[in-house]
Amino acid sequence: MLTKKVNSFTLAEMLVVLVLSAIIVSIALVALVLVQKQVRSIESIQRKKTAIVLLERGLRQDFNQGRAQCDLKNKTLTVFKYTDTVLYKFNEDFVLRNNDTLLIEIETVKFYLDGQEVFKKEIDAIELVLSERFQNKNLFISRLKDATFYMNF
């Protein structure tokens, strides 16, 4: 009786393929974890930048649409506009704008009127120094003054 040889892989060949496949899959998983870590880091940086832009844009808009008064003791800024009133509360871990919370850590807040630092009255500029987590960024927002201000000065 003649036996016919069947073409197939040996056990050793199958084990080599399994080991190589396991190595490739583990390398792919490590790369995936690193990519996910990078994506989370980029998202965190983007959230910080967005919060800063929203705060800066809101302050600029409010400053130029109304009359601003500060209270350094309570770290508050109230902007009286024709249509409504906007209240800013500057805490160490966040900034509260009416009911909106911006997750920005602020180290120092300074209020100015005509270039002089003030502590409790009407203002025309504000300086915010952000925390180290926000690269100690310095924001200076001032009211745009029209020509009549300089003519009456």
C-alpha cells in the first residue's frame, strides 16, 4: 500500500508563526498606547488654549460694551452693559463668568484705571497672570477708547 504524503505545516513551523504573531501584536499594542497618550496630551493642551481664548474674548467684548467695576478683595469684576450685567469671579482654580465656568488657574489679578493700579472702583484694564500649568501666560485686556476720550483728556 502506498501512502500519499499530505502537504502541511509542521508543529515547529506553527510555533514559529505563533511567536512572531505574538511579538507583532505586542509591538502594535505598545504603539497604540503611546499614540493614545499623545492624543490625550494634545486634547489637554487644546482645552487649556480654548479656555484662555474664551476668557480673553469674553473680557474684551464685555470691556468694550459696558462699564467695568472691580473689587480686588473679593477678586470680582462686574461689567454693566445696556442689556445685562456680567459678573466675573476669579478663583485660584477657575474663573466664573455669570454661570459659565472656565477651568483656568490664575495666580494674580490686577485692575487698572488710566494706567494706575486700583483696588475697588471703575476700571479700564485688567491684567491676569496664569499659573505655571498655563505657562505663566500674561493676559492684559483693556478698553478701546475712542477719539472723544483723548480730546477731552
